[in-house]
Amino acid sequence: MNERPRVIALWAAPRSRSTAFFRSMIQLGGLVTLHEPFCNIADYGRTDVLGDEVTSHRDLIARIRDISATRTVFFKDTTDIRYDEVLADEEFLAGVQHTFLIRAPAEVAASFYAVKPDMVCSDLGLERLYELHQAVLAAGGRAPVVLDSADLVSAPEAMLRGYCERAGLPFRAEATTWAPGSRPEWALSGRWHTAVSESSGFVDKTTVYADTVENNAELKAFSDHHEPFYHLLRDTRLVPAA
């Protein structure tokens, strides 16, 4: 599989700065960019693909395939939801360049809880990320690319350059910054993306949360459950160039 991939997927733990990464891909240019299309269908029953409403994961996969015949598609989605249609489609698993964005589960837990206090353990998404990563390998797909959110904010240009090289995309330094503002791509889920709407680039910003793994036993249990999956993925991550 040496040809340039026509579909690049970023599967991300929720609250891992994945929408900032999506924003950088818009800046990169030359891509059809889809923001959380699988999640939109699961949560809202629909997603927009180049002006067309798509209402099922099966139809979404078919639409992505159709577009990729002539244009390169980049989509990002979060794994607080399990996408059974993706896991069952070996052609999609093998034919797409799958990439993964992880974040320390303690940080994911605190950030997710601040938006959705009735969260459950699986919402952290790292176990499902690992399941999907293993499914790609089992299907004989391209070597997955794994990024850690901490590396991304500490060395954004180096990490984005390395990502583009591995994913078969041309790198542009301009992709590390953008104009602040909301985007129509995330209108359905805007409450989750206020920080990136106010941002102009990747920033290593510490947010103080009222509830964390230090003072909330439930969040600690959630984080502990996902810790092994985080480290299994982190062991394979792309590291910033020295």
C-alpha cells in the first residue's frame, strides 16, 4: 500500500484537543474535512457531507469512499461512542490511513466531567481507541499513526510535520495557527468546542477543574480503567524530533 491514502481518519479520545487538530487540517488545505461525522449520526441522527445529509454509518462510509475517488478526505471522530459499522468493515479498516490522538485519562476525565457530569466510564474513549487500533492491525491496514496531545501542544510544528509525513500529506507551517471563531462544521456540538473557537493555535494551557481524579473517586476509577489502554497506545506514538 504505497499509494497516497485518499482517506485519513483521526480517531481521538474526547477532550484531547482533536477539534484544534481538525482546525489545523482546514488550514493545511486541499482536503475535504469532516468533523465528527460518525458521532453526529449517533448523537443527532444526521451529519452533513458536502451539503448532503447522511443519516447512517453505512451510508457515511459509502459517501466517504465516493468522495475519495477524486479528493482526499480527512475526518476526525471521538471514541466515547463505539462505531460497530467501522469495526465490521475490514475494507474500510484496511484501506484508510487511520491515525489516533490520545490524552492522559486523568485529564480527559476532568475535562469531560466539567461538560457532562452524568458521564460513564466508557466516555473516556481510550479503551475503544485501543480496540479500533487493534482492529486496523488485524485487518492488515496501514501502520497507524498515534499522537499524544501533550506532545502536540509542546511541539506543534514538529508533531504536525511528522504527522503529515506519516499520513502522506504535504506540510505547511501555516497549519499550526488559525483565526479564532466558531465553525459551521461543529455547529451541532458547539458546547463541546468553546475553547477551540476562542483559540488561534495549539496552546499548552492548564485548566483548573472543580472535580478531578484527586477529589472525585468515580473519576479516579474511570481514569484507572483506561490507564493501561492509554499506555499501550502511547508506547507506539510519534515523538517530537530531537
